[in-house]
Amino acid sequence: MSDIEIAQKANKKRILELASARYGIDAEHLEPYGHYKAKLSLEYIDSLQSRSDGQLVLVTAISPTPAGEGKTTTTVGLGDALNRIGKRAIICLREPSLGPCFGVKGGAAGGGYAQVVPMEDINLHFTGDFHAIGAAHNLLSAMIDNHINHGNALGIDPRLIAWKRVVDMNDRALRKIVLGLGGTANGYVREEGYDITVASEVMAIFCLATSLHDLRDRLGNIVVAYTTDRKPVRARDLKAHGAMAALLKDAIKPNVVQTLENNLAFVHGGPFANIAHGCNSVTATKTALKLADYVITEAGFGADLGAEKFVDIKCRMAGLAPKAAVLVATIRALKYHGGVKKDQLNKENLEALTRGLTNLDRHVHNITENYGLPCVVCVNHFTHDTDSEIALLKEHVTRIGGTAVVARHWAEGGAGAEELARAVVAAIEHNSGTHRYVYSDEDSLWDKLNRIATRIYGANEITASARVRAQLAEWDQDYRHFPVCMAKTQMSFSTDPNALGAPSGHSVEIREVRLAAGAGFVVAIAGDMMTMPGLPKVPAAENIDVDAAGNITGLF
């Protein structure tokens, strides 16, 4: 059966009953959106603060390939497996974006027998969080143009507006547009552009805020433009942040759903890790830590992107202390890194697998040496994996001092990941240390970017134009303590998506930098990375349909 067929046949429990029976959350604390999804009240979350925290586990992956790695699927399978072996576990995931859902990636609710449900709802409109984030972002855009149209009392220089518009869809035609055509009644003519909603600073703020009050304050700190004498104009100067927070007052409450095995899952927030910080909301993660012994969360794409930002941005800001990391790899993906074409990946190829292991080695090194976390390698099993390939991979991981476990959660659900669950518990029990950051708060913004590139990506240096370097030096005066968020291709350690394996000695060009003063970090766009993706030649949308009874088909 396909993923959607498995999900549609799931034996779901009503979310109010499940939360009460399994986790002691009374129905009065949940706001149901139908029978199988709900939001958790902020008042209830506040009441949990005196409880001790459970253990936090990060699921990350090798550099992604068209062969797929299964990071979200592994997160779900590991959470189910921990519950099967007698541990109380909750998983925390990001909400899928409509852009890749209708583009090339498809849905993001897991796969096979390791999914969160209701799968169709989660992958489509869910509880409306992304619509609220897009509305809040675009309200601010409208208020900027409206302010200038009505006299521009703040003295905004229209050439120095730093706030784009957003839409939650892959639409390359909106990357660069012109506003205000049609005469004076339509405002003024200027260049503008769109980002995808997941790249919005409002999304980042939403995921990093610790309360509704914190959310409102952060929204007010957004720098939207500069005056003619180069002074920053913030959202609070336009009196926009209160209305923006009002649009988000319900969205900020974590979404509660369940796995196919009826274990609780929080799915909340959804920044991409290649163009944003790639982690689910701090509120959801911290709440789960109060309710469970083990919390399993994922960070987008490979451990060079999602895991780095999870540690250096999310954990730093929220005071989180992860105890272990799971690195997801597939033999198919490793062979792809070793040079095998996609249509040949199902054939045994020990030589290519050996070459591709350089990618896994770099990620293991980063996790253990740079992030300071014990690492369990999860070999996400595919039916064409041979015994010889599995043995080679496990022996290699043992030789470099690690632990590798073959998991079959896609085909068997939590039962197929019990060995992985026990390995993770053992890694945590033997971990007496604490995680590490790649850079310190005191480093300059340039040095922070350079440390990521040289320590994590294996580069020799970063490069940038004089304009970009001058901008970073200027921001050092007020924002030196900010972490940095690298926007870079997810396909490689370099800025070249075709450079597979573990390239080293390259340069990382910083093409553009953006200040996210409300989120509290600086974004650096490396190479040709775009913050508005485009659809592929054959988008996934062509295969998605709905029948006369309202049943959705084609989601995966």
C-alpha cells in the first residue's frame, strides 16, 4: 500500500481521549480541530513549568539525495519504538509546507508504517498555522506601503525596504516583481519580491518565541526598512506588531496529533533548514519535555544544516540540552554519494558504498566532535539492501568508534526500531558530557560564518563582496552576539549541489546577508541559494487529486 492508503486505514483514536488516557492531559486543556487533531492551551503549558525535563534526542541525517533518507519516518518509528520498550516518549516534528508538498518532495508526515496522522490534514491546511503566519507577514508588508503612501512620517527610503512578501507555494515568477503600477491610487512604483512562507522571519520568530508576550516583542523588533539617513525602522514603529500577534494568538499553541501506533506527537512550526533554521517550535519541544521521559525531534536536511542550527540557534536561545543524536543513512543514498546513478541504486555495489561513506564520516565527526553529542547511526532499511552491504556499513561504523543499527520501521512500525530505541537509551545513559557550540557568542559575525564553513563544511574559507563584509562589520556594533543562520544548498557540504561525498578545501561565497532582528539571528545566503523555490518540470501536484467522496489521492 502507498503511504496515504496506510494512513487512511489507520485505527486512529480520538485525540481528547488519547491525550487523557496516555498522557494525563484533561480535555479542558485541548482545543479540538475535529476528532483527531487539537491545540494545547498556553495556560496548561504554563502549569507544567515546575516539572522536570525528559531527555532530548535529535534525529538528523547524511546529506540528502534523490534516493531519500527517511529522517521524519525514523523520528516517528523511534518514538513508537521507545514507547514499545516501556519508555514514555513524544515526538516533535515540523509542519509541512504546501510548496514542496505540491512540488518535488511530497508530504512530510513520515512514511510506511511510521507516520503521523491524520496525514492528509497535516500535509495540507492542518490547523491553519501557516496561513496565519503568511497573513501576519503580509499585513506588515501592506502597512509599510500604506505608511509611505500616506505621507511617510517615519522617513522610510523606498529603496531601502528590507521586508518582502510571502506565499506558501513554490512560485519562481514571484522572486522579483514590481509593485504600484496603475497610477497614484495604487501607491508608488517600486521593486519587490516574494519568499516562501517558511523563510519568513515571522516563521522563525513563531518557532523561537517562548510565550505570546515574547512573540509580540520579537515581532516588534523586526527591522523592515531604513530611513534616508540609514536609521532602522521596526515593525513597532509602524504599530504593526500588536495586530500581527493577534493573528498568531491561536497558531502559537502547539498542535497535538498521533502516530499510527497511537502515541502522542506535536507538529508545530516549519522553517526549512536550507534557507531558515529548520526546527519545530521551542514551545512544542519544551512542552513535550515536561510530559515525556524521551522527546524525539528532527531538524531539517543533513547534520551540516539542521543539526548545526538546532544546536547553535535553537538550543542556544532556548537553553535546551540534547543528550544524543541519531544520524539517519540509507545504503542507497550512500551509494549515490559514491557515484552511482539513481536508476542503478538497487544493485549491490560495495565499491560505491565505500566511496560514499566519506559523507557519513563527516557528519559523524561533526556530531561527536563539533556538537559534542553521542551519535547512533540508523541504517534505514530498504528491501534491495544486501547482507554484504549492511555488513560493510556496520563494520565501518564500528571501526570509526560508532554504533550502527539497522531499522525497519517503514515496513514494521515501532517493532522494527526497537533495537534502535535501546541503542539510543544506552547512548544517553553513557553520556556524561554536554553539547558544544560551533562558535561562541563573542565571535564576530564573520568569524561565526567562517567557523561553520571550515569546521562543519570542510571549506578552506568564506568569501564575500566588500559590500557584504561592510554590512557584517556594521552589524557587529549592535548584533555581534547574534547566532548566524546559513542559507545553503542541502545537497552538499559545499555550495555546489553536485559535489557529493565530503568535498573539502572549497570556498563558501556569502552572496547576501539579511538581519532578522526579531528572530535574533543574521541570515547569510551562500552560493546560488534561493529563498523562493520553483516547481520542477513534473510537480507532485499533477498526481494529487480528490474523488467525489472527498478522499485525497496522490499524497506521499
